Amino acid sequence: MYRPTVVIGADREILVVVAHPDDEVLWLGPVLPKARKILAAFSVASENPALTEGREIVRRNYPYGGFEFLGLRNADVYGQSDFLNRVPVDHGVNLMRSCRPERAQRYRSNYAALLAAIDPYVRPRTDIYTHNPWGEYGHEEHIQVNHAVVALAQRHGCSVWAWDGLPSQELVSQDVWLKAHYYPDEALGEVPSVDLIVNLDRYKEIETLYQRHNAWTWHDHYLPPDPSRFLQLVRDGDVLVSARRLPWSRRVFIARQIVFRKARYYARQGRGRIRSRVRAPASQG
């Protein structure tokens, strides 16, 4: 597959914008040493004051300067969109009707809060590194931050970069379909990209800092790919990557597939519950 590569200009500032503390090192580690600012939007964990406190301790002891929290309260909507059929909307993705109304409302209102909080940091000729539009593994607030950053880049004539991410086939194997539906691999093949080296020693140092203060929210044994490839989503205000418009025939096909996917998913869940019941007596013995 042909994909043109570009060189990041030395005369451009780098701004990192992520949803949660630890996202910056998980997905954007190679650019942290060069960033003018590293912004984490949702540092306040709605249901977990200890996590909020641990994150603040990490920020004060962070090995790179310019790490700031925007102080927004997360909406606590992870897993509240239909992961088998996520649909992008301006403020992120659509949520299921079963999502608690106050959480859904906070998710919607957080979009405007993000725009207002990030805007003062955005300047012309800035390269902003943020989440990819499918939210890495489909996280609703990652997607929302991406949409806010792209909107601000258009407003200020900036560029936006994001990690190339997990392959569509791997995401589909985990029943995460947003990338496959709206950002297929073949559509990303012509997007400018750059490969950046990951400092794995520094990554592990920051991971340990988060873990020491009970603020690490990802798998303990995860290592980012080295090198990591980043895609240019916006170039000086011009959007290069956007959700494709699905023709009616494709939407009908997806709707039929969703019925099958959900039947398969809930069948797997049911088998898992049966196996756990069968194993339970032996584990108690």
C-alpha cells in the first residue's frame, strides 16, 4: 500500500491534547519531549476521587514540562455507545438509549467545554497530536476530543496528527467496528504519515509513575509499537481524514450485519456465563 511520508517541520510547535492522563504516553509518547504543552482534558474522574488525586500527583512529578490538566469532569460514558454500531456525530458518537440521561447530557455539554478550554492553547503553524477519530479502541471520550481538536484546527489553520492505531481486523475481532465502517484502511492508504521512534525506557518510567499512584488505566504489559506511525488528519486547516458517507445500500447491509453480530455476541456472552457457573463449584472446593 502506498502512503506518502512527510517530515515534521522544525519551525512548527507541537501541542499534545488527550482525553485522560496516561493517554498521552500510551498513544503519543514519541512527541512528548518536543511538546510545548501536554493537555489532559478529563482529569477529574467522576466516580473515583482517589484516581483524580493520583493523577494530580503524577502531573506534579511528570518528567516533561508543560503537562497541564484542563480540569473537566469526565462523563463516565465508556461503553455507553453501541460498540457494534457506533455512529459519529459532531460531539463524538451516538450513545445508547440505556445510557443514564445525566451522563448523556454531560457528554454532549463536554464538547463545548472542550472547545472553550483548548482554544487558548491553539496557534497557527501548530502540529496538534491527539486521539485518532475512532478513539483507539472505541473510547467515546477519545473520539470526542478528536472531534474538538479537528474543529479547532480548522478554525485556526493548524495541522492534526494521530496514531495510526490498531489494524481494522484486530478491532473487528474485538467487535469494535467504527474504524472499519467509517475510516477503512484503504481510505487511509494515501494519507501522509510519519514514523516516530518510541523511547521505551521513558515509556516504562512514566507507566511506573502512574502505577505507583494508582492512576494507570491500561493493561500493565502493553508496549506501544516501535516505531509508531502517525497520520496527518488535518493539514493547516484542511481536513484530510473524515468519516466517509455511507450510501443507503451500505447502511442496509450494515443493519443486517448488526443483527447477526449482536446475536453472535450475546451467544458468546451466554456461553461464558454458563462456563463460569460450571467452573464455580470446583474453584470453591
